[in-house]
Amino acid sequence: MFLPKLLRKILLLAFLLALSAAGCGGEEAQDPDLPDQPAEVEGPARDTLIIALGRDFYYGPDDRTYLHGSTNVWESLVYLDDNLDAIPWLAEDFYPSEDGLTWVFELQEGIEFHDGSVMDAENVRNNLLRLSRHPGTSQPYSELVEIRATGPLTVEVELAVPMPAFPEMISYFPSAIFSSAVLSDENDGLLSPVGTGPYIFESYGNDEITLNAFGNYWAGKPAVETVIFKHVPDENTRVSALLAGEVDALADVGVVLPEQVPLIAGNPEIEILTVDVLTSIFMHYQTQNAPFDNAELRRAVAMLLNREEIVELMLDGFGTPARGFTTLLADFWVNPAAAPVYDPIGAAEILEGYPDGFGEVEILVNSNWARRWPVLSIAQYLQTELAKVGLDAVINSLEMGAYNDAVRAKEYHITFTPWTGSDPDDFFRTWILSSGSFNNSRGLLYSDAAADELIGRAASEMNREERRRFYFELQEMIAEEAPISPIYHDMTVYAVRSYVHNFSMDFNFRPNLHAVTLE
């Protein structure tokens, strides 16, 4: 992790190119049996790149970052490399104190914000304090004692206990840095997204974010003058817009559904790409009330899912059947002994022990997510499998707001959630810890004192092998208790028109816009 400063400088200047390489895990998909589609479509002006999305990247002033990180407007102290280890970004270097209680971040010199101000230690300190208080980013700072600016370009983060994965935990959103002029004192939000990235926020309206190239960007001005992110919630409309040349790219997690690939693949003017991402799809239960306050019943239902079949039939192979609670890109932390098991016979035998049944099972589906992942199809699959073992299930599909209200109110039995994370501490503190943000906001309401204690021990263990042993034990514990069960690890399919060059997304589905050129 700790390299000579000259080499650090070289890596920093090459950082965006490295992101580009990380995202090129895909390949072009072509089907020669499909009829030819119109090839020559006149695209938008070649100084403008229009990217269609299935969600809105504009979050507004109350949010932790105002805009999604994929916009390339803001940057963070650290990011992750291909091994999911933290590497410098706006920081030039970082290292722990001898006792592991303090992390020191040495900042790059001369980093300019879009408003002309320059990043320094006091600015970074104020940003991290704001992020530590904001509910969207507070969790990695749960053990925070103090943040100090100890020099013009040196920031120290003191923690109550050692946190060896702290740089990984604050990579990307939890260490996003903005100009001091836009930090809001009222709600820990932002007055506007004035960052250090290659693109400047220009405007938002009609579901479109317009960005302009930043001429003083520290790694050089990007080649494309204007980028527009266009929110197109309907999956078929997105594909039609790409085929018609109304947009230049479809680029985000879940933006192209697997069944849509044949519609695009026959067009020689469109390139289809794929990348394995940090997103996994989980099934989870409301564990506080019957019937799924019973761990044995939770395990039985999880055993009804043939994950290999789900990936093959519903994803056309664009994904990997779940083999653990954390992404397979972080293979070091994945315990194969905790992998989910498909055993419908065993599940039926368990359920036979409950001859009186337990009423109708309500499966809740988020219809917004269903436009980006096959969660409705998975719900229907589960409904069929439950019927085979004599259980009635009803599917309730709700839009995002109503869905969030329902899970918070515990008005469901089973639901499905996409979640993106890398370090195991992130997963266990979010989903399993009694006070975990998603454990509570997504309505699991799972609580286990032994799990809480082990999560704390794992998070502060400085020996990596010992820490791994703790997480292996946790995974086996949660596989047995089954408040949540992984279904598959996602592969993002995205597409660009042929005149768009050097476009790639990484495992965080962040496009490297700095590298893009238009023919």
C-alpha cells in the first residue's frame, strides 16, 4: 500500500486511465442470425455525449453528494483498485498510526475546485466532518473521535478503536470532497455540487443533468465538451433511444436488461460491453414477526431458489450465482462453507414440520428496481416454488416511495434488494448489526448479540488473517440464521454507439468520462 512519493505521483496521473482499464471487462456481443438493423444513424453533435440511465443521478441539496459519483463532478480522497484495496485519489498518500487508531491522509497539492478555490487540509476536514454526520455516509465513521488538520495538506482521522479497513470503507461516496463555499451548515447537505472532477455541473431540468468540461482539471481537460445524463425510466424507451441515435450510450448498473441484448446486438453501429460490478441481489425477510421470526423457516425458503437456473433463465448468463454474502470480486473474504444451498427436498421436509401452515406469504417487489433487475421474475419464480410445497404467496409490487414505506412499516414477509459493497465490514455493519442502517430501514429488524460482538471484533482486528477468520465465522452464522440470503452477483451490460471511443465503466459502474473521445 505504501509506495515512494514519486511513484505515487505517477500513479495519480495515470489513475483515470487505470479506471478505464478496470471497466473493460466486457466483450462485444453479436448475433449473426438477427436481421440487419439500421446502421447509419445521425447522432447528436460530436462535442456532446448523451448518456441514458434507468434512474436519476440528481439527488439535490439534502443529499450527501448532490449528484451521483458517476457524473464525474466530484472526487474522493481514496478509491479502490482491482483487488478492492484502497488507493489514493485526491489524497497523495495515506497510512495508519502505529496503534492503528489514527489514519493520516496526505493530500495532493494544488487541486482546484470548479469555483477556483484550492483544496487544503481544513477544507477536507470540514468535508469529512459533514459526511460523518450525514445519515447517508455516517456508518464508516461510527468509531470517530476527532478529525484534525495537522498541516496545510495533512489530515488525521482519530478513531476509538483500530479500523484496518477504514480507507476502504470511506472510498468513493463517504470521502467525497467539495468546495468549502457549498458546505451546508443547516442539514449537512450541499448548496451545489462544486467538486474537483473533470466535469462541472451546469443545470438540471426535464430529467436531464447537463455538465461542461472543466478546463483546470488536475489531470487535464477532458476531450468531450458537454455531457448530458438523461433519466429514461422505461427500459424499452432507453433501448429505442439508443437504436435511433437519440442518445450515445446506455451506461449504469441495470440499464440494459439481459433480454434486451438481442435487440441491440445486431446493429453494427452499437457496441455492447459488460463488467462485473460490486452489486448483488439479495432476498431478505421481515424477521420480527411471524412467520419469518423463525430461522428454520427462513432457511427453508432460501433453499427453494435454484440460483444457477435463475442466472441462466432470467439473466441469460449475465451474472454469477451467489456464492457468498460479499462480492466475488473480493474473493479473499468469501467463505465457501456459507454459500447458499439449493435443496427443495430438504426445504419441503422442514416445512412439513409446520402442518398448520402460517397463512399467506406476502412477497414485496420494488417496481422501480424491476425495470433494472429481474426482481419481479424472481418473485414469481419463488411464488411458484412455494406453491409446490403447499404455501400460498401473493406478490405486491409498489413504486419506490410506497415500497420504502412498506418495508419500514414491516408490511411484508419477503422482498428483494440490490446492494453494492466491497469490504465485509460494510455488509455486516449495514445489514446484520442490530443498529445497521439497512437492517432497520429495509425492515429486517434482525438482532443477535453474538453477531454484534463479532462484527465489532472483526472490524478492529489488525491481523488480516485473523480478521478473515472472524468474517468466515460471521458468514456461517448468518447462513444458519438466514435473515438475508444472496441470489446472484450482478454483471452490468451497457452499450455505446460506434463513434464513442474509450468509454468504460468500472466495478462501481462509474464511467471514466475523462478518457472518452467522440469521432
